[in-house]
Amino acid sequence: MIHDIMPGTEELLAKEMTTAYVGIDPTADSLHIGHMVSVMMLIHLQRCGHRPVALIGGATGMIGDPSGKSQERNLLDEATLRHNQECLKAQLAKFLDFESKKPNAALLVNNYDWMKEFSFLEFIRDIGKHITVNYMMAKDSVKKRISSDSGSGLSFTEFTYQLVQGTDFLHLYQHYSCKLQMGGSDQWGNITTGTELIRRKLGGEAFALTCPLITKADGGKFGKTETGNVWLDSRLTSPYKFYQFWLNTSDEDAEKYIKIFTLLDKKTIEEHIAEHKQAPHLRKLQQVLAREITIMVHSEADYNQAIAASQILFGSSTSDALKSIDEETFLAVFEGVPQFEVSAELIRNGLPFSALAAEHSAVFPSKGDLRRNVTAGGVSVNKEKISDPEMVIDSSFLLNGKFILLQKGKKNYFIVKAV
């Protein structure tokens, strides 16, 4: 997980309980799996007896970081920042211990709390004079934006970003004895500006450690799907979709991700990789990866429901499995499946299957076609084959009180929704 590490960092970690921080962008009220690399670094840090600090970038979120960006981001108001901060802390509490009385209990801070007190004159006097423009211009993130062909250039706001991030490190160093900043490899320039500021202003020694930016084997952006980010909040990405994301990773990516996104020990990981290579078609490595991270981010119950939901589409599951999943998971599994709305009253009173599927919906073009398919054994209601086209369908067939799943052949699904 290490990309760059400043000399002396390992010695520091071996010598004493070290306070280290990671900055988290508060532009949304949920973390996504791109954040999980830094979160995993904080988890490992705390498990090894050190003190993790999660810094919510309230002030920096109002500016915008040029690192890895081709244009400036939207800026946030304070009320939105505070809301996002509370949501992010609740998520981080699943992974880090904020509550214990141990000396290495995790800490959550927001840089807006100290940056808002700074006047512009104070900032350029107390911070700006310690770092030269030459030093700032040499940073890759600055050079790339200045030399880019987009013509957008680099605003003064973004140019000073590294000073603002350096001020965070200085503040945490002074108030919490924080000697290490961690982040993605694109943050190396900003982090080292902080270590330089601490050295020049206080004569202190601070350290930097970065992890590689996670990429996919095919060159695509990690954590992005056709519908956008894979979020940790189940409102934004259902546990089923979250599980499916990891399950669908390539062999090459799964081998990399299992080392980064799980807390399995090295020997166990090597055994799983070796077993997977014996029979890659079984996708055992992807299954282990998906299980470990789904349970860690969501829960074992969510993982079990994701398994049950996966088997509905890809296995020989039963109507009981179908009845066991909640509405959100049901809709996630059958996303894109044709839906027909039928009067709830009609279903409550009971009506023949032929009327439901050929008259009140267009699952079958005609009753004749429906009867032929039923006779051939190719029609199922809620995963159970039917043999009588005139069987009565009533409210006892409703899943989650509103859906009936019809299946024609092996792969053609239809949903009837009672409205």
C-alpha cells in the first residue's frame, strides 16, 4: 500500500505512538470506495497502536485542490459542510474507534474550525513568508495545470492550496503532536509542503507517506460504474450493488484489491490467490473480496441478502429467497426489467394468470402465446413454474406487498407492480 515514504518515517512508527492524519474531502455526505484506501491506512495505523486523525477539509472544500483535477470544483456553504461532516463521522466510526479512553482513540477534526479565524494579512505574514514561490511552482500538480492545453490555467486560489494544506499539518503538529500525514500519491506535493512549513517555521520534523492511486487493469477509473461512484451509504449504492461491484472485478484487480481493501493476513491472502489460480472460472478470489468488504462496510446480514439476491438471477434460487429480500434489493436486482402497473384492487380480488399476463400487462402478446409457453413449462411466477394458465393470482403472490415477478424462458423477466 506504500507508494512514497519520507526517510525516517518507519523509524518514527517503530519508536513511539505516532499521531497521523488523512484529509477527507467533504463535498458529499457519504464516502465512496475511492476514500477507502486512506480509511484502510487509518485502520491499520490504529490497529498497530498509533493514533489516527481524520481531517474533514471544510476550509479546503471551499477552495478546491488542483491535484489531479483539470478544472476547479464547486464550492460549498458552511451548513452543507457541517451536515456532510456529521455523516462522514458516522461512517468512519464503523472502521475507527473514536469513543474509547485509550491514548490512540481516533480523532475527527475540521480545518474550517481554525482556518476561519485567519485574516488574509495574518496568513501571508505567518505562513506565506516561509515558503517561496519557486518551491510552490516546482510541484507537479502546479506545473501540470500551468502547462495544460485546456487554457483554464491555475487560479491564485488553487495555487495557494498547498499552503492551506500545509497550515493544517502545522496546526495538527502544534496542537495534537501530529508528525505524519498520509494520502494518495497525488498528494505528495501538498504533504511535503506541510513538512517543509513545519521545518522552516518551527524547526520541527514531520513525515509523509502516500499510497498508490488505485487503478483498474483495463485503465478505467477505479470505483466508477456507469451510474457513477460506488458509495458506502446504502441509500446511494445498495449493499447488493456494492457486493456486485467487487464480485465483478477482473482476476488481476481482485488479486490487487484483496491486499488493500481487506484485513486478512498475508498468509491467508496468499492461500486464497493460490486457490483461485487453480480454478479461476470459479471466481473464488472475487467472492472472498466481496464478502470481506461488504461485511466490513455494511453488515453480515446485508452480505447474506446480497448472496440471496445474486442467486435469484444467476442461480437456482427459490421463491423463499425471493421473499427474503427487501424492496430496495429487489429493485436493484431487477433494474432495467420491464415493469407493468396493474390495479391493486384487481389483484386483491384475484384474477386468472392469463388475464394478468396477457390482458392487464403485455408480458405475452396473446393468451394463445401464453398457453403455449405454460404448456411447454417455460413460465414461472415468483420463481415457481406454473402449469395452469388460469390459476388465480391474488395478493398472496405480492412480494414486499407490491410486486409479482414473472419469468418467460430462462432469462426474460417482467415485474407486475400493484398500484
